[in-house]
Amino acid sequence: MSNQTVRLSLNFEAVNKDVPNKNYALLTKAKYWRTTEVTLGELCSHIGAGHPFMPGVIDAHCDRKKEHCNFAQVLALDIDQGMSTEEAIAH
């Protein structure tokens, strides 16, 4: 993989969409998201460990809402429910 980096937001608190004590703020509050630059290999490792990422970069100290997203270098597809890539493309 390339050593080229992308800028995005990572969350290290939630794992596999499981949030301790149903504290859903872990997924929405700005303090749980870190804007950073990573290689694609590092991003794959982060996702593979079950941690969420956000393709966009949000304004400093703002909660995770689309109106606060001001920058994106990554286009991502979130395919759930066991759908294959081929099925997603055809859908």
C-alpha cells in the first residue's frame, strides 16, 4: 500500500458499534473524534480493529453532524447486513 496519507476523523472509544453503558455520545460528541492523517494501511487497521471512522473532518469542537463537516478526502460506502460488494453496486 501507498505511504500517501488522507485526512479524516477517527474514534478510538467505540468498538464494533458497541458503546459502553449505552453511552451513544461516544459516537456523536466531538471530544471522542480525532482529526488526523493516516495511510490507507493505518485506516484499514483502525477499521479492522472495529473502531469507527468518519470520512469528513468536522469543525473544531463541534458535534458529529453533517452541517459541521467542512472537508473530506475519502469517499466511503457503509455496507451492512451481509450485502456483498456486487449486490451493493447492483442495488
